Amino acid sequence: MRRSSTESDGLPRRQLLVLGAATAGGLAGCLGSDDTGPSDGTPTGDAGSDPTETDEGSATPTDTASGGSDSDGSTDSDGDDPADGNGEGSHGDGGDSIDTDLPITGEAVPELQVFDELMVQFMTDLDISTGALSVAHEGDVIFQRGYGWGDRERTMPVDPDAFFRIGSISKLFTMDAILRLVDDGDLALADRVYPLLDVEPSGGELADERIRDVTVEHLLSHAGGWDRSRHANPLYNPLVVTETLELDGPPAKEDIVRYMLDQPLQFEPGTDSVYSNFGYVLLGMVIESVTGRSYQEHLEATLFDPTGIGGIELGRTRPENRHPDEIWYEDDERCPNVFEGDDERSYECASHGIVLQTFDAAGGHIARSHALVRAVAELDWLWTGGEARRSPEVIRFAGSHPGSFAYTERRGEVTVGVMVNTRDIPLGPYLDIQRRVDDAIADVEEWPCPRRMQAPTQKQEAPPSTSEGRVAPSAVGWGSSLAAVS
């Protein structure tokens, strides 16, 4: 039962949150379990029956980078044999055969073959070369598969345990972290953000005094006053920051903030809502200010480590700096090269046009698919429809960067994560994944038990690196790591 919201001027450090308890009961039993209760695999309730419990930002327009990278900068996965050693046309053990030329790796789960069919059809329809999909039931991973190719030359099947960029799905972790701090009384939705930032405008004075009025709630609701269609959108155009601030290399997250504090707002805070990656970068800095830890360290301490989740980290832009298990990105978008200071739009955006670490709490993560679904299954809080929801029955969220697209959905006790290594603009055909996932979940008659799954292969973790360009080490730690679309 959901409790009504309450506001009180007498609670300056804490604004009470709207609690949205899950309305559906847990799905009882699983195929092969000892439970005697029913084991209907379809989540209780309709995913679209209560839009306030569903993050509907998938209609939000996507950002396009104006920085760049060239195609010879891509990397493969690490060269280990993919799970099961499947090659082209080999689709694991068990289940009916699937008619596809795509190699499929990982353990086949006959009861969940509908997800193989979903992914093969999705990738075939959109001519996608590489992807991964995982499913968790009651928080346990019961399906983890790789689809397509682990290298640009298409000689090696993708490892199902590969890292992919997840774009704005990072915002789910940021929402949860912020709202946990509010629930604990360490932060208030009405708190003003600027005093919490340890960054000064590049010009010494705020370009717009209304920035002082921006609150935590404004940032959660994309209502801070920034409209990316009416400013330089420096996260996707980082070279403008390098040039304006006369930096010696690509900007750090703090440089992006210094630049933006020296620019006017496009509307009065709280009077409009325009999707803002920059607002969520600021929320990450709020978390750092309140907790005394880096954003990633805080996620590890409060979400990832307590639940034993490894495989969600802050990523790197350039191929040579990426995690050794990270996938290659197929990117047709062309941008300037922010790392070389070359403004000619002739480079792949995915590898040279953005500085991924600057996205941080707005979209800086890479993830293994099994880690993503486990993390989303563990989330306590969601900000949607202008209010906080606790344990929402339905979460849908997508994210993208040049060369990548990811989607996750939590419905009742089922969580699905889909990642691919490319995107097209506009994103409409990609966002059809929501319908496909909904249909697949509904088609499952019996959910297999977690014991069917083999433990993920342990990978060699990338060692800490100093920085990419001017990025501070604290912002790029190798940790245990739309609808909003970046």
C-alpha cells in the first residue's frame, strides 16, 4: 500500500518521501524447485497499468556527440575463449535450434529460449553485430548469453561476460543513492546544490544568480534550468570546454562544471523539465560532498559490495585505456578529437569524441550484463513523475552513447538487461526493445532455478590507471562496477 506524500517546513534537513511499495506478490517457486506453491512465470499486473510506477523517459530525445574517434582505435574482448566455445551457428546446449548466422555464447536455458529469439530478431532487424542479454529472477541470475562478434573482424564470438557501456542507466544508481541519503536524513530534496559543490565558476562569479536556487529535487526532475538544445552541451562537445578554459588536454568532470557555472540558465529552476545529463553530473558531486567518498566508491559501499555485485565500473573512452573485457563499438557518428585537440569531424565519437569519465553519475558506467540485472534488481528507490517511489513494481530505463545502447527492465521479480555495441539516430527502432522484452517475459511459463546457471568466469580486472587526459584519478577508479536516454 502506498502512503501519501507529506511536506513540512519543520523538517529543513529531510523532506518525507512518497513510498511506493510493490503491489504484486513475489512469484512463487521455479522450475525444478521444491516449492509446492504456484510458479506462474508472468509478473503480476500489467507493466503499463500504472504509468507513475514506470519510468517513461524512453521518449526523451538522445544526445549526439560532437567529439570524435577513428575506427582503428577499437578493441576486442580479452581473447579468452567465450563460454562454451561456441562459434558461428553454435548456440549452446539444449532447446530448439535458432535459425541465425550469429554465434551465441553462454549456457543455453531451454525454458528461456524466448530471450534468445528476442535478441536474435532484434539484432537481425537492426543489423547489430554484438550484444548480450541477462535475466535475473528474484535477484538471482538465471540466464546470461552473448550474441555476435567479440572483434571488429568478426573472427571471435563475443564473451557473454563482456563489458558494455550502459549510458544513462547510470542515473538509476544515482537516483537510488540520492534517495537513500534523503531517507537516512543526510540530505533533503529541498537542499540547494551550489553550496555543496567544491567547484567555482571559471570566471570567478556565477553567470546566472538563479543557479543558487537549484535544488536536489530540481536536478532529479531535470528542472535545474539547463536546456541542452540551447547551450553548447559540453558533455557531448568537450572540445568547447578545452578551448574556452584553455586547457592542455581534455576536460575533467570539474572542468565541465566550471564551464557550465559560467553560462546562463535557459529557464527558471523548477518551471520546466528538459532532460539534462549535466544535472545528474551535479547529483554525483552532491553525493561526494555529503558522503566524503567518490561517487563510485559510494555506490560500491552501499549497493554493489553489500550484495556481492562485481562488474559495474566507470569506463574509459579510448580503446587503449578500456577494460580488457570491454567490447568494441561500431560507431558511424563522426566528431572532433578531444584528446588531440583536432576539431575536424573525422573521428569515431565513441573512441575520441567524448570523455566518458566526465559523465560519471549521468552515464559513465560500463557493466557486465549479469551485474547490471543484479544491481537493478537490488534498487530500493526510483525518481519518476516528480516524486520518489520505493520498491516500484516496474522500472524501465534505457541509455546510449555513440556506439552503444542498453536497456533494462524490472517487472515484479524479473529483471532483464540488454546491451549492444551500436546505435542509430533517431533511437526509435532501438526503443522497440521494451515491447520485445515485455512479450518475452509474458511468454515464459516456468522460471528455471538459479542453480541451472554456472558461475560467471572470473576475469582479470584492469589495473588502476592514472587518468585519461586531465581526469582526476578519483573520478575513474576501477571499482567492483533512458526512461532516460543519454
